[in-house]
Amino acid sequence: MLVAERRELLLTRLSSEGKIIAADVARELGISEDSIRRDLRDLAAAGHCQRVYGGAVPVSRALVDYRSRASVEPESKRRIAARAVQLIKPGDRVILDGGTTTLAVVHALPADLEATIITHSPTIAAALIEHPSVEILLLGGRIYKHSAVACGAAAAEAARAITGDLFLLGVTGVHAEQGLTTGDAEEAAMKRTLAAQAADTYVLASAEKIGAVSPYLVLTLDAITAIITDASPGSTALQALQRTAPAVMLAA
Amino acid sequence: MLVAERRELLLTRLSSEGKIIAADVARELGISEDSIRRDLRDLAAAGHCQRVYGGAVPVSRALVDYRSRASVEPESKRRIAARAVQLIKPGDRVILDGGTTTLAVVHALPADLEATIITHSPTIAAALIEHPSVEILLLGGRIYKHSAVACGAAAAEAARAITGDLFLLGVTGVHAEQGLTTGDAEEAAMKRTLAAQAADTYVLASAEKIGAVSPYLVLTLDAITAIITDASPGSTALQALQRTAPAVMLAA
DNA sequence: CGTGTTTCTGCACGTTTCTGCCGTATTGTG
DNA sequence: CACAATACGGCAGAAACGTGCAGAAACACG
């Protein structure tokens, strides 16, 4: 059996059964687990599957990436947020995406900043209420509990009624070829709509998002202004990105 | 079964049932409670759920925690909220006003309630995200910081696009002659607009609001269906109200 | 055909992760 | 306060992982 053939079989099996258990496949095919592990490692590197302990699962489930998320310390989000805040000029209309990274942006805003923050996240809006000077514009609609933001037709319509100077976007995957991706289709559409309303779009992505791919495309890399990340400059995923992305801003 | 698979199952179960009981899951899956506890601990560390004694509940993406905050709410608000919740029938479209009393209503909602909650308060919406089954419709607009709700032209327009079966209204003054009053003109107008969209309007007012008057009129008493309060039946203010108001429901 | 190179494969070894158990501490309940 | 349920940390065995290595197969090229 050819290697390529075997790997194809792995992918087929992955989509049909929703998972791969390395030990099982190795026994069925009569080859060592080492080879299967090597296959899975390569497939994962190519973005075709997600490696987990004992085997692999489809990328579509990558949103539950426990190991990497467990290692996400608030410190990295705080650094990224601090860098993002520097982009905001007094009087700007800032469109702020939902998510924990953008929530960190709220906490990083200078107390005397006079700007308008536009968001479709009730969580972000609720946090902003305590800020003394920013104006808050809330985009309404049906709340998707999965992502805790307003999505759908009503939210998109509300979004198209406004414009912003910059959009601070959060995604779960930033990949040199696959572009910006996230785990929910409606959410992806909403992010795209918001990006269309802003003069500049900045992506906020902590290190573990760099090189990752989620199921739904938000935007291609050429549609954004820059990526703000804390990924280490030496990482291969970041270097690949720097050859494709318009700009990469490193958060010290 | 893969570890990742099991943890995914836990999250699925968490969102579908609103909670996880470690002992139950351990028995069903035929593994030790220790492993489940370890899973829940890691998931909690990754921000996917919140650990509680005996298992886990959905994570608080909101500033206010769905459950724990309920324990620090004044007993009076809890009682009023409990009474108000009884008015909601499965499938209802409930318009929920902003404020601490209506926030207590969120915490008093049964976990299995299937209803649509419509609100112009980001705080209310953020708290509702924790609820396993209700649908949330957020009315957007400019956020007024003193009242922490969306008001103004855009919010009113969004409100006129929806209808509700009942409106749970919070005010700062309930007076036999002066009617229902509040402290902000824009806020009063928004409450009036919401009342117009609902078949029934119920006022939630703790004892100290009964007999009080604030600067801006929201509605006259004949425009509402009933008042829910915990005021003592003997108080003169309540007795005066009972001669004028359509109905007064006492929260035991 | 011969030879040097690359790729694939299995094995061995040390490391990491997972799991169940046990003793102890903590929490909830009456 | 007492009792039961639950949580936590440490421990040891098992399973899975990554890596380096060497042999085998496939390949490229003169």
C-alpha cells in the first residue's frame, strides 16, 4: 500500500467516523503505530486534521483544542490588547469584535480615551459601561450562545448602518494559505460584514492561533491591514505568515 | 474512547443539559470519577466551564455569573423575580427591561425554560448567555451609561420591529396618582416604546419604590396589567395603590 | 546496470500523559 | 457538631509520545 494511499484512507476514515484511534488503525492495516503517528503528524501540519492524545479528530473540532487553550495565560492577551489599544486615536470609531482577547482590549483602554466603541457583543458592551468616557454603540440581533455575540440578518443590517475607522477582529485560526478562520458559519459572516464597514481591519491572535485552521473562512489575508500577535518571531508558522500577510505586529 | 472525545462529550452535555454531575457521567462512561474531575478541572482552566461542587456548569462569559451572583441578591428582589417568572409560559416572547430587579429575573429562570427573551440591556443579555435554553434577542443602539441600556432613535426603531407577550418593567417610582416614573427622560421613552410592543406589561417594584416619585413619567397606571411587589400589605402607600392600580401581586 | 540519495519503516529508549487508587482535606447538610 | 459527599495531591502502572537509528525500499542519474 502506498503512503499517499494510506493517508487518504486516514482522512476518509476521519470524516466518516469522526475520529481516528492510532492503535486501532495500526492493527487493522498491519503496520506499526509509529507510522500512523507520523502520518497523523504530517496531516495535522498540513491542516487536514487535529492531533489529539491517542489519535486525531477533524479540524472542525479544533475549536475544542484543550491543550493549547489551557496554556493560554491572560498575560498574552493583555500584551496583545495593549498593542491594539495604541492603534486607537482620540475620536475614532472602533468596531470591537466579541471574544476574550477583545475583552482584554476593553480593560486596556486608557481611562481618558474619548472614542466610540461599536460592538455586537453584549459582554463587551457590559464591560464598557464602567469606562468613564467612551461612547458605546451596541449592534442588536439574535444572540448566538456559542460565541456570545449578535449574528444573523438583523445584526448584519444594524452593522451596515454604521462605519468605523478600525475593526479589531478576533479569530481562532490564522494561516498563511487558509487565511482567517473561525468555528461558526454565522459568526464568520458577521465578522466579514463588520470588516466591510471599517477602513482598517486588525486581527488579534495569540500565539496558538498562528498556523491554526478552523472550519469557516472569515477573510483572506489580503483583506486585512495587519495581524497583532505575541507569537515568537522564530516560529515557522509565523515566518510563513510574514511572507503572505500584509503586516505582522509583534506585541512585546 | 479518546480523551479529547470524552471532553468534547462533556462540553456537549454541558450545553444541552446546563450542568454536569461528575458521578453520573463517570458511571455512564464506565470510568472513575477522578478522571471526570480531572477533565472538568482542565476544561475549567481552559475557560470552557466553571467548576462547582459535584460537577460543572457553563462558563461565565458574562461579567455577572448566572448562578453565584443570585446568592448575593437581596432577598426582596429574589422574591419578586420568582413571582414574575411564574407569569412566563413556555414559548413566550418576554421583553425584559434593564436593571437589578430584572437581572434577578434572569437568575430565577428555570433552566429548562424554552422562551425568547428580548432585551435592550447588554448586562441582561450577557447574563442570559449562561442559560441553556432561552433564545436571546438583543435590541441595539447607543448605550446610556447611567442606566446601562440601549436608548435613543436606533433602539426605539429596533424595538418597534418586535412584539412580545409580556413586558417585565422596572421603574424607580410607583405612585397612585403620579403613575410610573424613572430618573432619565430617554430611558422613560424607551420603556414606553417597549410597553407598546407587549400584550401585557408587569411592573417589578420592591417595597421602597412604592409611593416614590421620580422626575420622568413612564406610563400611567391604567396602561399596565399588574404590579409585582414585596411591599407589606399594611403600608399606606400600597393601600393607596391598590385603589388605583389595575392589579397588585404580592411576592411571598 | 551501478551507485549515491531520499524516503519509508520498525525498533529501542527515555519522556510525557493518562488513569485508578488511596489518604487527607474541604465542603455541604442536617 | 457530626456525618456524608466531594475535592485534592501524590503515587505507580499503563499507554502513548517523540526521537534517533539502522535497514529496506524506491528513486535519480550517469
